[in-house]
Amino acid sequence: MPQRLSHASKSGRIIHAQSLKFGFASKGKLGNAIVDLYAKCGNVDFAEKAFARLEKRDTLACNSVLSMYSRREMFENVVKCFLSMQIGGVLPNQFTNAIVLSVCGRVVDVGFGKQVHCNIIKMGFESNSFSEGSLIDMYAKCRNVLDARRILDSAEDPDTVSWTAMIAGYVQVGLPDEALRVFEDMQNKGHVPDHVAFVTAISACVGLGRLDDARHFFSQMPNPNAVAWNVMISGHAQRGYVIEAVVLFQNMMKGGIKATRSTLGTVLSAIASLANYGHGLQVHAQATKQGLDSNVYVGSSLINMYAKCQKMEAAEEVFNALPEKNSVLLNAMLGGYAQNGYACQRPNYPKRMDKALDTEKTKARERDSWRWCCRCWEAAAEAEEENAFSVLCGESEQVLYVQLGERSKASWHLPKLASV
């Protein structure tokens, strides 16, 4: 896609240059088309210049620029352009209002959203299905579900987008029961839910602990995507149904759906709680196949899984292979050593990983943290006692405690990090 956009932008500049040469680059439909081309290619500078030189700016040209700003998350520019077009006497249409309302929802600016709503009423667009859906979405994202519901109830025949926005709004404000009632109303009125509606309803079921209902809705989905699978897998794992979560993951793989980092992290945590080494190896192979084994989140999940399966050598291999070492990974390794009682049995294990930290991608603070931990580890081993010590990890300076035994951390005095 980036190559296609680059090629289109280059071709557009050639056509633009020719039209400038002949003196009609800023006129009529051609001028609008040039602005639209640059906007869709994401070429902000050229789009703005072409827009500024238009002899007459109309709604289509303004919408092109507004869409570009919205896609590039230049939200202040959207508001400025919208106000400018009104001052210039260019009337917005339902698509203009939809773009601006979408931005209001994303930045949670219900005040400006209400101003746009007033303009919609004045222009007679309130009963337009496109405007209704945009208003419901804006109010729902701004957590104003009362106004969103009022518009939904007054709509003659809300479309799927409107229903879905209302369902998502109720989930967002912590009213999953109401979200499911709207979902049922939607189906009863003959509307077929899209993937977003299904996933939102499934999330509501999971939040309520109604996993049977979640499975029922999931079974109704045509070709569930990775997001739907992730919600089902994480929902079952978080509720303690770890075997079911692993089975869901296996079914996901059989269905040819690519796992995401979130999928792998969740299923690895489930496998870790089962200490199922065989399943862990299968997931590790899948992560490697998809090139996700170098991801920090997946890496820490793999380390935790191998530690729970009492395979610290495998955990070390994962750690050493990761291109960047951070506090999450360091703490995962320390936790693994602690869980497997390595403090007294094998005190040199942490120091074996010292060289792995000597990379440009590993922050000096985290290298120092690890080496400080090694000193603490040696002190614990020399004392022949398993104990608790604190680890100051990473830039966040959050103290993470790794429990190595029954003694209180207050009874064990350790060297300060600053002394490393």
C-alpha cells in the first residue's frame, strides 16, 4: 500500500504540474480532484497548498481535507478547517458532520459535538441515517449514553452502525446488561450484527461471567476474526477455564486465523497455569513461525511458561535470544529462578546472563538493576537462606518484589542500587 500511495502521489504531481502549466489547476472539478488525490495519499503539504489555491472551495474539497486531517489524527486542524469553511460560507453536508463528530468522539469533546448537533438540526439532517449513526457514536464515545439512546429510540430505522455504537457505549460506561438488551433488540428487529457488534456483545457476556452466552454468540459469527478469538480465549482464561482457553486457541489455529501477540500471551499464561510443557512448545513454535517470538510481551510470557514448567534452561534461551532486554523480561527471569528454588541451589545462574545484557538496546539502568540483583542473589546463597528482596527495575522505578521464601523482606538488608 505505501508503494501504491507513493506512485499515486508522484503521478498526481505530474498531472498537477501540467495543469498548472496550462492554467487550470485550481478550477472546478479538476482542482477538487487534485486536492482529493493529495489528501488520500496523505501528502498534507501538497494537499494544503492545492486547497489554498482553489478559486472556489466547495464542500467536496473541504471534506477531502477534513478526512485527511482525521486519518492523520490532526484533530485541531479538523476543527479549524470546519469552522473556516462555515465562515467562508461553505455549507457542510452529512459527510462533513460525520467526520467532525467522529473526531469529537475520539477526543471526547461532547461540547463541540453538541454544537455540530445543533447545526445538523438547523440544516434538517437529524433524521438522516448517516447523521443519526454519527451522533449516536459521538455521544456513546463521550460516555453520554442517555443522549445516544434518545437518538437511537427516535430513529425510524437505525442501521447496524447505530446499533453497534450504542452497544459499545453501554459497555464503555459499565452497563453490559443494557448492552446485551440492545444487542437482542437489534436482532429482533431484523438487523444482522457485524463483527464489531458481535465482539462487543461477546465482551459484555465475558464481563458478566456469562460464558455460555458468549459461546452462543461466538457460534453465530460468520468467520470470526482474530479479535473475536482473542476475546473468547482471554475471557475463558481470566475466568479460570484455562483448558477451554487452550482448546479455543487450537481451534483458532485449525481455522487458519493468525494469532496476535495478545493471543499468544494469553494462551501462554493459561498453559503456564497448567504447567503443560508440550502445549507450551507448540505455542512457542507458532510464535516463531509468525515471527512474534522476538516480541517483549510474547517473550516474557514464554519465559513465565517455561519457568512454571520447571524448564529454566529453555527460559534462558528465550531471554538470550531477545534483541532487547527490559525490566519486564528481567523480572520474569528472576521470578522463574525464585519459583524453581535456584537462589541457594545454583547461585551463578543470573551471572550467566550478564553478557546477554551488554547490547546497545539494553538500557544502562536495567543492566545495573540486573547486576545489583546478582549481588543480592549471591548474598542470599552465601547465607544459605531463601529470602525476599526488592528489585528496582527500569525507568519507571517501580519496586517489584520477588519472593524467595518465608522471611519478611524487612528482615533482609540489601545494598542500595546506587552503590552498583
